[in-house]
Amino acid sequence: AGLTSGELSAVAVTVGPGLGLCLEVGIKKALTIAAEHRLPVVPVHHMEAHAMITRLPDPKTGAPSPVKFPALILLVSGGHNMLVLTRDLGKHTIIGNTLDDSVGEAFD
């Protein structure tokens, strides 16, 4: 990201849902970085992070995201597929998700 540790205000880390071992590695690393730099840790819901990344400004132009609330979001991730109605940050309703294997598991 081109930042120095002095420019950080917190350390965010995915805490779930997800594969236990992968989450454990990320959480341990985040806790280490946070302790080393005396920063707070911000737990992040994995699927919400996928959905909300679309709300960030364009990294090249700085233009605001065209995604506004409410939004219908289709999440197709390694271990999760779901259709979600998002009314605001943290206000999500799962309309449906897969009952069998997700797209990402097809590669395993």
C-alpha cells in the first residue's frame, strides 16, 4: 500500500467465515503486527469485506464508488456463494446461498 508503520491507525483482519487454518494464520500475523506497533485490531467479517470493497474509491482516479445503498450483491467466493440485500454498512439480509459446493471448491 506504500505506507509506513507510522501511518497506520489499526490492523484489520478477517475473522470468519472461512477455512480455519487460513484464518488462524491471518489472525496471528495481525495480532503480531498490532502488538509490535501498539495498534488496535479490527475484526472483519470475510463476506462483508468482499461486498464492501466495491464501495472504495477508484484507486487510480479517486472517483467515488458508483455502488450506493440499498444494493443487491452477488458474492461468488472460494468457499461461499450468496445473494445479499445490503441496506447499509453492517445491515445485510441473505436472500439465498448455495446448499452444495461453492464455485471455489470446484477447483479443489
